[in-house]
Amino acid sequence: MILARVFSILTIVTLNNLVILHGEPTCYDSSKENTNLHLATKTPYRFISNYNDSVVTYPGCHPRRIWSVIRHGTRNPKRKIIDAINIKLTNIRNEIIERRNPKLCPQDIERLRSWESQINVDEEKHLTYEGNDELLQLAERVQNRFPSILPEQFDESSYKFKFTDSQRTWKSFESFASGLFGRNNLSKVLHAPPTKRDPILRFYKLCSKWAVDVDDNPDAAHEPNEWLKSDEMNNLMQEMRQKLDLPSLSKGDIVLMYTACGFETAWYKFNSSPWCSIFTENQLKILEFYFDLKHYWNDGYGFEINKMQACPALKDMVDHLDLNSNHPNSTFYFTHSGALLKILAHLGLYRDDFTLTHKDFGKNREWRVGKIDAFASNLVFVSFECSSEPYVLVMHQEQIVTLPGCPSDTDLCSLATIRKTFEGSLNECDFDDLCENAKSVAP
């Protein structure tokens, strides 16, 4: 329970690093390529982005409109975690160095000795330099793929931008706009004013049923909490205590080390975090699974209300892609993990044929938040005007995906098919009724 309550963010990187064989340490190898990564929702977008930005064309079809929802880029931790890293983690580092533990090789100990926290508490949750780069480069690639609907000059009739009331989404928008129009033209780019209560970008904050049944319900954390009590987690605790010669090391301490490893990996392209050398790949997989469980039940398929409350976003998408509607050709929304995961679940993407529980650690699964909800994750819908009828291309993480109900042998799906597949979501989306809200939150 400590792991779930002490820190809400657990970031983990799988680096084929330290292996103990017959008591002899193998040093962390920061030069290894093609390593497996398990950072959960703190995965930097550079690990999963698609760098092929060739123009997307289909015979007889012309792109006309684009609608996209984008998670903010790499950010700083919240204040509570910054304080813990600055104080608690520094103390743990000092203990490790003083003990000169033989199960950590000298190189890794020296890297820990040189480590110091550089996080300014006044910049909690702020977008970082890496986050800026993620959004700027994403915009450039999207524009390269669809140049006819993403002109390099801003025009209010062509573009619509909106972000939530937070620094990280605001700056993500600015970085994205800089990628489209150039940083010197940023002052000319208009955007919709952010609101505290946004039924499209942060609908889950307005859903009473989700708050009661999921977010504030201790029973909703049953599966991740069961995993915390598993043999795998208990063995992990003992392994860490022995490896570091710290018999009083707590689960909260381990969370903190993982958190530093994950955030620092996301922040720095060319320098690895010394905290990553503490863990083996299997230890990181164990912890990654905890967060896959947590988000499955809090944001994904665990509860119906998670995905059903995303229907306003789906309605907004279909409305904007309708070529007969009075909307700009390009709509970009900048939001958060909680919105993106629920929208993915509403669309039926990354759904396994089993309910994910604490007993499913060894199973192959689609629901891996490190792949589907990294920093700067993005979902893009592009409507094409074709000779017969309008068609839609769907891309997630810059890769083409097929929605349920759409043909699997072609990239494009007719807008009519999408309307039919999600007919209930489009025609019966009474958000206040669905969420059992006492007072309307409709825009």
C-alpha cells in the first residue's frame, strides 16, 4: 500500500545493466543499444516515435481535415516527489557510498557519488527541455506527412488549438506551434482560452461517478495492491536490501529510486541516470506491471465508466472531421495521460482478451502504458475526401492503427463505418446522466 500511496508516479527503465553472478558485480553498460525499456507513463517519446515522415497519400483521396489529442511532453515531478528526491534520495545515496557495497561495481558507485538533484521545486510539473523538443519535432513530422492541411503560416480559419489550464500543456502547445510555424512566429498564433472545467480535454475531472466508483474508491486499487503483496514484490524487496546492504530500505525508498531513474532518463538524451544501475531487468518488469495494473483499472478497461465518459471527445472528433461542418481544417488539443488512456479505451484499442489482474504478470498483453501512453503520446485522425465518400486515417504514436469495426486490410476506414461502430457513443452521450452529475457540466 505504501507504494501506491507514498508516490503516485513510479518510473522505471529496463537497462540491461547490473547482474550479480556468484557475488561478482557486472557494471552498468550505458553504451548498450536496443535495450528494453520499462518506464511506464514516464517513457520519453523519443523511444517510441516514428521518424518516417514521408507524405501520406492514397490514390483518389485528398486529406482535408485533422483532429488530434496530444499528451504533454516530458515534465518535472510534482512538489512532493521533488522534495523526496532532494532530501531522502540524497540520504540514501550517501548511505550507499559510505557502505562501499561490493555488489555495486566501483564505476556505478562513482556515478552515484557525482549525482546531485538539480530540480527546482518552483518548477514542479513544468515542461522540460526534452518535453519542448518532443512536441516541436512531433509537429514537424506531422506537418511533413500532411503539408496540404498544415500550412506553415498560421491562419485562424485553418487552425484550432486548445490546452488545459496547466503550464505543461500550455508550453507543449507553444512548442508544437513552434514546430509548425517557427518560434519567431509564435506570437501570431491564437488559441482558445484554457478553462478549469473542460468536458473535452479533461472530462474525467467533471465525472462524479468516476470520482466515486474509481478515483476515490479504495476497492478500485485491489488488483495493483494484490500485486504489491505478491511473492515477486516481496522477493524484489529482499533483493534490493541485500544488494545495497540497506536492511531498512522501504518500498517507498525503492519507488523513489525508480522515480529518479525514470525522470532522469526522460530528461537527458545523452546521459543515463546512475539510479538505473541499481536494478535488473526483471525487477523493473515487476514494477512496470504494477503501473500497467494501476492504469488499467483507473483509466482503462477495468471499469466501464473509465472509457464511457470519453464519449464527448469522440463526438467532438467526428464533428470536426465532418467536411460539411463549420470547423477549421486542423484541430489540436493538448491534455494529460488520464484523458488519452480513457479515449484509447473508448475506441477499443489495446484491449486484451482477458481482464488484467495481478495473476497475469507473465502474459503477453497489449495494455502496456510505456508504449501507449508515453510523454507526448498522440492520437491523430485525418479525414480524406475520396471519390466515393469520406474516409479516415487513424494514427497513434505516429503509427497507423485500425479501429474496431474497420477493415483490417486497408489503412482507411469510411467515416460512415466509424459513425455506425460508435453509434451509441455519438447518439447517446449524455455526459451528466452517464456520470450521475448533480449539476450540468456541459459546455
